[in-house]
Amino acid sequence: MDMESESQQAGAQRVPRLLFISFFLSLSLSTLARAATRRHEWEISYQFKSPDCVRKLAATINGQSPGPTIRAAQGDTVVVSVKNSLLTENLALHWHGIRQIGTPWADGTEGVTQCPILPGETFTYAFAVDRPGTYIYHAHYGMQRSAGLYGMIVVAAAAPGAEPFAYDGEHLVLLNDWWHNSTYEQAAGLASVPFVWVGEPHSLLINGRGRFNCSAAVAGTCNATLPECAAEVFAVETGKTYRFRIASITSLSALNFEIEGHPMTVVEADGHYVKPFVVKNLNIYSGETYSVLITADQDPNRTYWLASNVVSRKPGTTTGTAILSYHGGGSSSPPPTTPPTGPAWNDTMYRFQQSVMTVAHPAHVEPPPAIADRAILLLNTQNKIDEHIRWALNNVSFTLPHTPYLVAMKRGLLGAFDQRPPPETYAHQGYDIYEKPPNPNATTSDALYRLRFGSVVDVVLQNANMLDANKSETHPWHLHGHDFWVLGYGIGRFDPAVHPASYNLKDPILKNTVAVHPYGWTALRFKADNPGVWAFHCHIEAHFFMGMGIVFEEGIERVADLPTEIMGCGKTKGGH
Amino acid sequence: MDMESESQQAGAQRVPRLLFISFFLSLSLSTLARAATRRHEWEISYQFKSPDCVRKLAATINGQSPGPTIRAAQGDTVVVSVKNSLLTENLALHWHGIRQIGTPWADGTEGVTQCPILPGETFTYAFAVDRPGTYIYHAHYGMQRSAGLYGMIVVAAAAPGAEPFAYDGEHLVLLNDWWHNSTYEQAAGLASVPFVWVGEPHSLLINGRGRFNCSAAVAGTCNATLPECAAEVFAVETGKTYRFRIASITSLSALNFEIEGHPMTVVEADGHYVKPFVVKNLNIYSGETYSVLITADQDPNRTYWLASNVVSRKPGTTTGTAILSYHGGGSSSPPPTTPPTGPAWNDTMYRFQQSVMTVAHPAHVEPPPAIADRAILLLNTQNKIDEHIRWALNNVSFTLPHTPYLVAMKRGLLGAFDQRPPPETYAHQGYDIYEKPPNPNATTSDALYRLRFGSVVDVVLQNANMLDANKSETHPWHLHGHDFWVLGYGIGRFDPAVHPASYNLKDPILKNTVAVHPYGWTALRFKADNPGVWAFHCHIEAHFFMGMGIVFEEGIERVADLPTEIMGCGKTKGGH
């Protein structure tokens, strides 16, 4: 059941006390007076679904995948009670792009901020949405996100007219890729020797709908006439301007999104206003969100494709489609054209240019600190550990501990994870990023980076060649608990003596997810001012599973008493 | 890693202290002096396996399914450290037929005796094997057993010659049924409206090996030449006598097992010696074990089939096969014959007669108490609850609580489950068991039966017609923590005023699992003298999942302090 109430303090009575107190301490009284509490009650269960016309067991929220959209206004409190009705499987839900200021235990990252939610349990997430914008939520446990647990969060600006653009109507577009194999099969394959790769997605979904070619499906599993897999229809009226809030929650695919015949003006990225620029189509990576404006100024007597296409990997998946329909959505007929196929999949510079183009709106620049206190240089490589293929940063492949860092650090459970600091850099001067890794060995570790509270941290992500020759992929890196300034991108080897001079310190965009292009580097800066423990990882589900992530701690001593609800695993099993 | 050591107290140092102390208190010093500790270290993970030549993700123990055989001698201690390396899924392992006297927390029944083992955790089971015989272990959480987590326990008699029969060699036969669908799909189907039934097994396995017809498999998934799915070969030498220890761990199927050309003398059932009788083939239900003796007295220059066939349901599965090979297993060639097909699947009386024939060995009769203190009469029906198909006892369909009963009762957590007693009987006088249930409605409940410690309890299980006309199935009921005397069987309606007079009080067999035949009843008696909380349920995986079970409590006040390792879920989450 989903409920929204405009209640204030009294309405929050069902929030666990500790969550409640610590959360409201961080809000000013004036905000409180206007803030609403947006309540949702969710039950997570497996259901048979046919999002692309092929029947598959999907993890659902109240029977649906994607789950319900959370709508709130800036300053509201969102309270989501999550009941785990999976049979044998645990659960955690992450609120992607929400910084969780004062509520680090509500970040929903299993192993980092909480123990998983057991079958039969109800866990309540309560957090403030302090910035308007377009966000996502999704499972953050194992590879569970790929099973269907995801949806959108839309936070409206607190006041009308606060945003630097206007529009007549709004649509939500949630992009995904989809496999008929279970996430268990996918994960087991990734962990196998030899490596078993699931292959390219079976379908691309738009708002949970796609279309697989039934003639290629296992007999009896595919039904192309199901309403459930009919293309989504987006209604417009001639002459009006629409905001499309676009999010990608793909497990693997970098996508290019196009609305046939309707150029898009990019105005928002990851909850921050962008200096507007117009594109024919939009490159979007897993974990990113954008808002674009389009004007309905085309022939209203036909329909138009919305199309998502795989880029950055050689596509093996049919274009994902939906329909733009004039006259208020009067027609759901397919357009008379073939769907747009997007740019060449391997045109890295095309995507690079969009990255560089994405800077802060002139009226909404938040200037970064001029210098950093610390710079961490992370080489992204594919490695082998005991014949398993893994991803590593500076030859360290990440593994999650079974006691969440947040609890382990707050309680001083030093044995819960490796206490040695992970490497700050790699031997970059002699490294040829265009060659296969000279040392493909790596070690696994659950060590984390401890940041001085309030310090300014630069991270440079350096991409490189994979284990196979002439291969480098795009990695969308996502930081929990913060936005970061995107100071620069390059193709080639990052040189700390050269490239920082070219950083954009004038109007860099703030984001929470950013692409590292093939053979490229991306430099970002953030302020370690949010007490808690925060994951930073490649948002490709398989890559994080294979070790492509790190974790930051900052200001743990400033974190309020932890709710006991996040405990119960690892060294906190049975109340220890 | 599996290890066996003849160590005494010192060797047990790695057992958690509480398990250790309470366990050894229950052993006499003289037993201690000779008892060995049998240690096993198991890691549970998903692996791709092809038990019937079709590749499927299976839950494995140290990479194997079936798992390793646990071998011990009467009076030994078995210590199994179970590390959960599943990605997102919890776990519990049950030691089927082991009474767990003094160690009720080691029974491995999720929701009854323990919280599940979380991913990353290691849980140590430690228990005495106090009786010689043939037992089983398997997962007891959701429908996880069907995913491949099962194996055998063989407990040798403490002294040579203690058993009332002799043999030259021994073989283990572990029977199973197998589906290519995942257990998640199976469970979701059972819980769906409309009900989605997985269908008859794809294969019957003998020692984890079967053979699916590759031409009927999804392309690319089946490989008939894999050594992994080659039939097991059982080696014999002419003139010798062999004990075959036979166990069935099927999810669904009642089986008939035959060794072509070799009559079997039944000598053991569920760890108790049977008054020997000879059969051409053996009916065996899920959760049962038997030992039979055969003599290798046939033409040694050919091989012979071991065959398992579905009975009691209309078969839709090819005969499961293995090979008996003379000259010490010199040949693995298929026999020149077609495999035995067993008796007519619907010949209930054939199976009924075997049930009645199975009584205690004259030299090993343990007479039951002459009268019972309490009699519980349980009508087994198929019902509908909110359009879901469920199984019920006296119109109550069982659900597991999320706080294990053992913990909830010991700690007085009264809110953890329904405190009202479940029904002792049903309106039997007017009930026509041959008709569809007149009242198909039922309620779900997690209430349990509280038994006076030391009291003698009779349970009569009454089978009946299912929701569809002219349909009644065999249900193998399994009791945890006890053996029960099987006092009688009947076909038709049990009349408490008539049938108890015909109970066998002279030489009833003790068992832990017993069949309730179609439209039949089975009467059993046990002494409530094992402090703890114990499940009693139909051993068909889908039936227990759909509510076909109850739970007994007895002497909870005599249970020693519980190990905290079994806690951490439900009302004991986070140490509450």
C-alpha cells in the first residue's frame, strides 16, 4: 500500500524512535513546519512477470516491477516500510542519489550501512529528500537489482518557479536491460572457473516494457499479445513543452536514448541543473538521471518512437522502444518509421563530448573548493585471482564484509574487516593503459579509505585495457552519500603533473554517477562532510559483484547512535 | 574439507562452548571414553551441475550434490561447520532421523529450532548419533532441499555383531527426483493465483545421477556424454551378500525401487531393525530409509538394473537407473534387458501391504506404552485460502513464524506466534473422506501443540479426497526429535471408537517417517520425552510449503541455555 500524508511530527509516530530522533535533529524547525511525510508500505515478493513478453520470475514491489514512483517535494521525509516476503532470500534497498545526511543507516547498502533484511522482516527506511531532482531506488544486495527491484524517486522543487526552466507536462522514462536468466545463474557464472558470461541482454525495457522475439524464445514462455509487454505510450499535446525525467538502471548496458524527431534540451543531471544544451539523442549510463525538455511541434497525426540503444559494447539486443503520441495519447499505433538506431556503438568521442558538455547551469553553480587535501588515483583493471576473473582498483579487488562497516566502525569491531589502508595510487608513470595489464594478479580486500572529516578529496578514475587485447569498456561510477564535482575527463593516461591544471573549477556539474570512458580518465572532487560510510563503485551490477568498488569512511564519530534494526549479521549476530 | 578424528574432549575445542557443554552433559563418561568426533567443514554454494545431463544451477556442499556421506559409529559426536557462501540466500540443514537429545538447537529446522544461517556466516552443528542406522541430512529452509542440498548419514553399530544380520559388503543408494526449474520458480508457482504447478519430475536420480532425454531439452543445455550423469555402478562379487542402505529424499515422488533379478530382504527401516521379509521391490517414501540384503547369485557375466519408478501419482518420468555389476564392477555396460517398471502406480494395496509387513525385529522389540495420555486426530485436506491452494490439518494450514519457536518459548516471546492451541480433532463422524472437502476454506496459523513432558501421545493422520474429485495422494509424514511406534494403518475413515482396538502393541516398528496412504489413515504413538520444539510434517517439499505440518513443544523448561548462534531473526533480531 502506498500512502501520502501531509502530517508533521505526529504523523511520524510509526518511524522507529532512533531513526526519527536523529533524522529530525538535522532539520531546521522552519523546514519542519512545511515538510510532508511520504509514506509507503512495500512488500517484496517473487512473481511471474513478462516484461518483454517472456515469462520470468521477477522480484517485485507490491507485485510490480518497476516499483511505484516515490513522489515528494524538497524537504519532505520519505518513509518506506519494506517487508521481505521473499522465501529464503534477504534484501536491502538503496535510495540512489539521496545523500542521507544524518541518516547514514538508511542508505540501504548491504555490508556497508546495514545487515540485510531477512525474510519475514519489515525494515523501515526514513530519510529526507533535501534537493529537488530525479533519483532512483533499487536493491543493493548481491545482484538482486537485476531481478527487478527498482523504481524512480521524483523530488519536486519546494517552490514553483524555483527551477531555471518551465514546462507544461512531465513524463518519466526508466530505462533498463533485461535477461531471461535468473540473477542466481548470472552471479554463479561470474564466480565460476571458467567464467560463464550470460551474454548480451535479451531485451531493453522502457518503463518495464520490452519486446522479445517470441520465435527465439523457449516454447511456451513467450506471449507477444500480453498487455503487460505492450509498449508504453507517452501522451503529448501539440505546441506544449514536456519535461522527460530519464533514468537508467541497467545492469550492464550504456544506452543512447532518442525521441524520434524531437531534439532534447538537457536541463538536469543527477538532481543538478545543467547549462542547457540540445542533443538529438542522449547517452545515459547506469545510475544516471537526466531531465530533458522537448517541444511537441511535429505532425500530430502520426506517432514517434522513443528508442534506447546499446552503446559502448557491440550491441546484441534489439532497440528498446516506446511510443510518443499526440492528441493526448489518442493513438498507440506504431510509428510508420523504423526506430532510431542511435550513434555508432563504438563512437567513444561522441559520448565523451556529451560528458564534457554537461556543466552547471550558470545560475546554479556551486563552486568547488579550489584545492584538494588528498588525491586518490585508481587504476581500473580486469584481473585474475585464483583463475577467477575480477575487477580491481590498483590491483585490489573489493569484497564486502559480512558485518556492515557502519556498525563495525561505530562499535570498534576491528576484526570485521581488513584494517590496512588500500593503495592511494598505482605506478602510473610506466603504465601503458592501451596494453593488457602487465600484472593481471590482484588481491581481494575489504579494506576501506578513511577520510578526514571535512577534507576535500580528489579521485581520478583511470580506465585501461582489459584482459583481452584492444578492449576497454565504459564504467559508470556511483558515489553514495555525496555529489561530486566532475572536474575533467580525458582519453589516455592521466598525468597528475599535467592534467589537474586543466580541471574545470569554474562551473563543474555536481553528479553522483559519472562515466569513465574507454581508455579514459575522469577526475572528480568531493567534500568528506557527511558522517557515515559510503560505497563508491562501478554501477554495472556484474562489475561491482566482481570487485569494482571501494568504500569511504568519514566522521564516524559524528554519526548518531545506530538503530539496532540495521544489525544482526556478522559480528552483530544475536546481539553481539 | 571433511575430516574425521578419533579425538575425545580435547578434539572438540572448536565447537562453540554452549553447544559443547550441554552436549557432553548428556553423555555418560563411559561412552565418552570410546566416542569419536566426526568433523566436517562444509561450504554451501551454487554451482552449475548436470545431474541428469541437463545443466542447472544447484546448491552444493563443497561443490557436490549430493553432499558427502557422514559416517560415524553409535555414540560418536558429529560436528559439521556449515559456511553459507550463497550470495543472498540463507540456509539451514536438518539431520533427518537424528533425535537431537539434549541438543534441540541443532535440529536445523528454520523457524522451529533456529534462525537461518546468513550468507557469509558459519554455523556449527554438533550432535550425538546415539543409534546405529541409516539417516539423511538435507536443507530445511523454504524449498531449498530441492535445489540439491542433501546427503546420507550412516551410523555403524558400536560393536561388531550387534546387528541381527550379517553381510559382506555395503552400498549406499540415495534416491531423488529432479526438476530443471529452479526452486524459486517452483515456490512462486505454488504461491500463485492461479496455482502454477511445475509438473512431474524431469528425472529420477540415483546417487545424484539421472538421464534426461537430450532431444527434449532446451538447446545447448543437455550433454548426454558428461561423466557426471553416467549411471552409478554398484560392484558385487558372486556369492556374497550385500547390504544396500536406501534413502529417499524426493521432493514429491513416492518411489518403488528394484534390483533386477535380486530379491531384497528388508532388515532396517529408519534406523530400526525390521522382522525380515523379502520383496521383489521396495516402496519408499520421501524421508524414509531402509536397509535391504541381497545375495549376488545371478549370472555374473551380465549387468543388472537398479531401478526407481514413480508410484502413487501417475508417472510422467522415465525410470531412474543404475547398474549392478559382478566381478567387482568390471563392467559398466547397460544390462541386456529393459529396466524394471515396478508395480502399477495406482496399486495402493500393494504398498499398503508393505507398510503393514514392516514390524520390529523380534529380538529388537521396544514395546510401546499400553495407553496414550492424549490422542490427536488430524484430517489431511487440500483447501483454498484467498484463492491460494493450501494443505491443512483440521482446516488449519501451517505457516512458520519468523522467530524460531525454540527461542520464542524459552525466552517467553509470546507475541512471536499464535498462542491459541490448534484443533485436536475434526468432525469425523459425519465426514466422507471419499468426497471433496465440504468446507474447503481454511485458516493459516503458526500455533503449536504443547505436550505435557513425558506424556504419551497418539496421532492419527486421516487422509481424504483432495479438491478434485476421485483424488487422494500418499503423504509421508516425518517427526523431528523422536521415533514413533507405528500402531496401525487403514484404508477408509478412522473411527476412534473402533480402530484403536486393532492397534499393534506387540511389535510395532519405530520410525521417523511414515506413509499415509490414499484415503487411508495411519496411527502412531510417541513419548514426549525429548525437551525441545519439533516439527511434524508431510515430507513432500511442496506440501509442507503449502501448510501441511504442525509443531510440538515438550519440556521447554528442561532445555539448557540456548546458544546465541541460533538467534538473530524475528524478535531476536539485533539481540532483542
